[in-house]
Amino acid sequence: MATVKGGFSGIIRQAQKMQQQIGRVQDELAGRIVEASSGGGRVTAYVNGRQELINLKIDPEVIDPSDPSMLEDLVLAAVGQAIKNSQDMVSEEVNKVTGGINIPGLI
């Protein structure tokens, strides 16, 4: 079993440093945008690294007043996938900092 220089206080310092690095990554990712489309590109959702929906584009041809549920489904699909893409992006970048170690409460 490997020992950490400085014992428990060394572990705490390393965790704090890692948390600061993750904070910087999260700040950087807030400015990155991912997108996802549904309906063959007729609905496109744009989400940032904070999983905030920042834009939604809807092709006017997909708007059918007699069938609002179709548009609702397309919007939900695009937004849901864009959020998942954003979460995957954040997870990938955080894993680079943590080396893939999942530390509860760190992020």
C-alpha cells in the first residue's frame, strides 16, 4: 500500500488541490457548448458545460398546430441528448484531473 507524504494532512492537501483543479475545469467547460438534434436535425438543442440549455432551434416546418405532441417529443429528445452530451464532456474532463477516481463530494 502506498503512503502519502505528510499522512492525513497530505491527503487533505491533495484533495484540496484536486478540487481547485476541478473548479477551474468546470469554469472552462461553462463556456463550451455541445449540441444534439432530433427529427433529422429539425430540432437542435445547445447546452453548456453547466448543463444549462442556452439555445434551441426549431425548423418552422416541424411546427404542426394539430400535433403539438410531436414537437414536444422532438424537443425533449434533443434537449435530453444535449444534456447527456454535456455531462459526458464534463465527466471526461474531470476524469483527466482525478485520474478516474470517484471521490464523493469532490465535484
